[in-house]
Amino acid sequence: MSGMLARVGASAARRPWRVVVGLVVLLMLLGGVAGGVGAGYSDEVRLGNTDSQSASDLLTERFPAASGDTATLVFHSDEGVARDPSVEAATAEVAQQPDVGSVTPLQVSPDGTTGYVTVLYTERAADLSEAHLNRLEQAVEPLDAAGVEASMRGPVVDRWRERPMPVGEVVGILAAVILVTLLFRSFVATVVTVGSALLGLALGNTVLAVVSGFVDIPSVAPTIAIMLGLGAGVDYALFLVARFRTRLRAGDDVVTAAANANSATGTAIITAGAIVVVSICGLYVTGITIIGRMGLAAAIVVAVAAVTTVVLVPAALRLAGRRVLPKAERTLPEGTVIGEAEGKEGSRARALATAV
């Protein structure tokens, strides 16, 4: 495998723009395919051969009117909500809306200021439309003028509410940028590392979108896949950039350094990616479909991240050249052996390894 990866690295380094443009074009083509196959994620949750799923199926079969999803409407007023005419009017209007099977009686807190009702639909949230949420919002809108606060949650509401900004992923990217910059002392090396990981992540998620056109992928799966794919992608690219810098310091030219880095570190990247894929697909042994599909989604993104790294990073390193080195080392002639600098970097880690 190392010989093949060395050839891949050398080829990518000799034609860097072809590789970068080719991957961007591939990303756009996959996006078009995803739209053509009807890509989309499922909100339906099945728990395999479990008692809970059997009970749910029995409920759907015997009592279809009570087998749909719900929305919870919560009301609050300092004056009390138990007999507030505006609350009664809102719940009565909701009860008459399409696909609403029933609305439970108002449940009120001991002090009478807060209450809630549960709206039971005859269909699953995945089978309803955004219009159902709009009608709920219109029904409770007059409450504000009457001095009653209203809020709503539940599967029917969450299905169509705007997704919050992925704060965790943004924080993760910022942390990666800061840590990699401190490690490499080169912003260009950071751009190569994080940029390659992000493009690999985009490709992985687009492949996942294509797969979702043929296999039901839970709507929560992409979030988990993004977290694992981002972590794996940054790690894989970081290892390859670090090895490339070592080869430059050993006197290799840029293309040879990329080939040698891919030969040594690329093997570890592909092996690590394969282990992650096999391990996380082991979630299928739970017998719970949604858990297995979540593992499948993460495995797809990690696999694409690993393959993208050994193809894209050598090309990006050729474009970056010696700028991935600290500023003091960039001006040295190509082929210069930087033994002193090489010995300095990672000295603490080597000392620890030696002690162990």
C-alpha cells in the first residue's frame, strides 16, 4: 500500500491544480446527483425488534388516530391561564386544524399562572408540512396582545423550526485553527490542514446525502457524522503535513517530500480510517435500525475524509511549498538539511517516549 500511496502523492503534487479543481467539480456533481435522487433525511425512528417498537406498531394498527406525533403548547400569564378566554379560543382553533386528532385538557400549575396542552396529530411529523407549524403559530399569535406568553415544542414543531447555528462545530474549527497554528508556527500549514479537512468533510456529507436518496438516514445522523468527520479529517491532514515538514527538513524537494509523506503517513491514515469504519458500523449489532444507520453515516464521512486526505493534502502541500515551515526556515535553499531545527521540534515528545 505504501508504494501505491507514494505514487498517488507524487502524482497529486505534480498536478496540484488538477486535483483541487477536480475535487471541487466532483463536489458539485455529487450535489447535483443528491438532488436528482431525492436526497433527504428521515425523522422516523424505528427501534428494531424491541417491545417499545412492537407497542408503537400495535398502537398504529389498532388506534391510528392516536399514533401520530405531538406538539406541546405552553401558556403563561401572571393573571392566570385557567379561565383565560384567549387561551380557550387558541386551543379551540388548534383542535379544528387539519390532521389534529385531539387536544388534551389544559393542565395548570398549582399557582395557576402556567398551563399546557398537548396537540395530538393523526400523522407522523415526517408526513406533515410546514403549513401545520404555521397554523399553530397563527393560532397562538393573538395571545401576545392579551398578555399571555405562548411557546411550543414537540416533534411537529421541531420538524420545521430553523436549525440552530452549529456552535459546537464552529468552536471545534476555531480551536483546530489556533492549536495547529501554535504547533506548526505557520499559518499556511494551518490553512492546508484545516482547509483540506473541511473540503473532505463537505465531500463526505455530500456522499452521505446521495446515499440518503436510497437508504433512510436519520436526521440526527449528519450532526454526528460532521463531528466525527471533522475530528478525523483534521487529525489525518495534520499527520501528513507534519511528515511533509520533516521530509523538507531532511533535504527532500517539495514533490519528493509529498510522495514520501504519503507513503509513510498515508498508510497509517488509510488503516486508521478503515478501523474507524469497521468499528462504528458495529453499531448494527444493537439490532436498532436508527443506531446502525447513525453508525453508517459516520462511517461514510470518515472514509471519505481519509481518502480525500491522501489525495488532496499532497496537492495542497505542493502549492504551499516551504511556506508550511516556520518563517526562519523558509528562506533556506531547497535541499538544505535542517538537522538542528528538526531535532528541536518535538523534543519534549521524544524525551517522553525515550523515558517510557
